[in-house]
Amino acid sequence: MAYIINDDCISCGACASACPVGCISEGDAKYVINADECVSCGSCADACPVGAPVEE
């Protein structure tokens, strides 16, 4: 199951730096995860200071 980034995102970029497959990019209001590329490893959730990435 892929991860999504909820509205708690503060756009710090920690999740994108931690993603081993590079499927996270900066969106208009928050970072977004490409669900087709996400391998559900949880690295983004571990790196996020506010817990914005959650399992879909």
C-alpha cells in the first residue's frame, strides 16, 4: 500500500531526501508521492518531523 502526504506537511523536504526510489516531489501546497512508484518502505514517514506521510 502506497503512502500519501496529508495536510500536516510543512514542506521541509525531509521525506523527499529520505525516499530511496525518488517518488516524492514538491507540490503546490505540500509534497506529493507518486503512488505508482512508491514501494511502501516507510522511509518518508520515519524522516518526517510532523508525521505527514501516512499509509493510504
